[in-house]
Amino acid sequence: MRPLDGITVVALEQAVAAPFATRQLADLGARVIKIERPGVGDFARDYDQSVKGMSAYFVWLNRSKESLTLDVKHPQAREILSRLIATADVFIQNLAPGATGRLGLAAESLLAKHPRLIVCDLSGYGDSGPYAHKKAYDLLVQSEAGLLSVTGTPEAHAKVGISIVDISAGMYAYSGILTALYQREKTGKGTRVEVTMFEGLGEWMAHPLYYTHFSGKAPRRSGTDHATIVPYGRFRCGGGVYVMMGIQNEREWATFCDRVLGRPELARDPRYDNNTKRTAARAEVVALIEQVFGALTAEQVVAKLDAADIANARVNTPEEVWQHPQFKARNRWREMGSPAGPLPTLLPPVTMPGFEARLDPVPALGEHTDRVLAGLGYSMAEVDELRAGGAV
């Protein structure tokens, strides 16, 4: 058995944050019924067509789910949704602010009818406060929560290159739902789980928030380099290839000077003998390192760093990560189905003995509508009428 076998999740979800949370639940065995708009579906289906004509976002976020099409504004569809929620352990939604209240799906109403239900509301800023009705997209919340202020170069801000806000919120929704399920085992009662994108990233921004508030100065934007530790960042090797490396303490700095740079005296040089001094002299330290690295290939630099047990990494492209020997050595690649045929997929990062994550196909739009409705007691004639009337 998988840990969440027997758990049913009804997901009124779109884009990234909520689908990321529910995909983790599906990986653990939960039945996730994804509600999509008839004809168009989750708009993330159309973000791109890069994976055999399908969206890379949708393929990533929606394996192992059942797709049910419902026009939730249609009276008959609302009845279907009501009956579906009555069978569920978890209801999760990330619609626009106020949408579930207008649909009669506010957590208070649902919990009054279904006291064992776990209701997860995932939004940009929550349902109170001056930003409650403000739309929230990943890049905008990166900006509002201060991430852009500490990301980029001294000359320009830069966004994080993945949907970090959505992923953060999705992970908190996932862990919050698991917590609520565990609590229900002890109390017999469901609850509301509220997660906001802004507060999720606010937690991840805690270090710069503390640092700035109490020091009176914000961390400098330092591109690929660490803002407050030197040397820690990107360094140029021969042929213009870069490697990343990081020094965490003075013992490592001494080892690095001796075994990698071949200049043990630098560790005792009063200009560089602690991190505060090295940070103030960042340009000098980088020049000293790149003078040595520039005479070596990236492979030679990595070999020297590894031999000295200094943390390092290559600056890989996404394709190089796809082909990474560590994934292959640990047998992390599997195959899943999709409307366009078999696709490779990575196992989830949490490994536990006794079971393997469920990796069922990415669903076609509305693929499971008939089966889900039949499970709720609808006849095929009734399903045909619902479809003809635009409810499904």
C-alpha cells in the first residue's frame, strides 16, 4: 500500500500552486479528481506545446490525476460538485479571490456539512487584509515579498527562473493537508488549511528580512555570488567555462589556499584571514582565484576541488541535468503515460522503503468524466444530457 491509498482529493485547481500540491498527494496514492473547464481545461494546458504538443507545465504537474470537466457555474454542475465533495477527504482550490464564496464553497459552509472534510484554500494573499482581493502571479509575488530586491546583479533585479512562489505555496499546501489528515486521525474532525503565496515566500525570505531589519542595510544583489560569504559563487576557468564553489569556514579557506591555489600563506594574510575581510575585498579574492583557475580546464578545477573536499558544482544547462549521471546512477528515471504517448519522469525526491510512488498517466481533458459521474450514480443517458446541456 501507498501511504495515501483510500484518500480522495477533489481539486478545483489551475496553473501551478494547487496542482503541484495535489500531484504530491497523487504520488503517494491519493485519488485526485481534477475539475477542469469544459472545452478548454486548466489554462496551464496551453502555456506551451513543447512536450510532444503538450505543455511542459501541465505534464509536470498533473500525472496520476483524473480529469473531470465541469462548468461550475452551471446549476447541474454544482449539484455534481456537491455530491463529489461529499465523497472526498480533501477539497482544495486556488481560484480567483472570492470565487469559491460565490459558488457556495466557502470552507465554513463545507465543514458545516462535512465535518471530516479537509478544505485547503490556496490564494495569493489570503481572505483578509488590504491585499485580500488582489490578483497574485508568481513574478508579482516575487516582487511584493522582496525576492527581487535580493536577486540579480548590483545593476538590475532578476526573477528566479522557476515558479518559486507557486512551488513554495504548493509545498505548504501539501504539508498542511498531510498535517490535517494526521490530526483528523486523532480527533475525527476535518479542518480548514489556508495557505497564501505571499506568506509562503515570506517564510523563505526570513534571512534577508532579519538581516535587513536589524543591520539597517539590505543584502547586496550579487548575481551568482553569495551576498555575504567569500569565496562562494561562480569562477571562470580556462576556455571561459565556469564552475561554482563555496567556502563555509576558515578551516576550509586554509585548505583551499593550500591544496587548490597552492598558496597556503593567503590563509594567514591579514587582508583575507576572515570572511568579513574577504567580503570587503571580494574583487581581489576573485582575481586571485581566477588567476589560478584560468590556467586550468573546468574538469581540472573540479578534480582539485573534489580532492580537497571543497564543495563545488558545474554550471549545468537543463539538458545536462536531464542527462545527469547522478540520476542515472540512482535509477531515478521512470516512464509514465500521456495523451501523446510514453514520457520519462523522475521519481519524487522522497524515497521510502516498501512502496514506490504512483506514476500514472497525465490525463487528457475530461478523460475520466464518464467514469467519475458513473461512480456518483449517474447513468450514461444522464451523462449525455449533462454534456449536451453544457454542464460537463
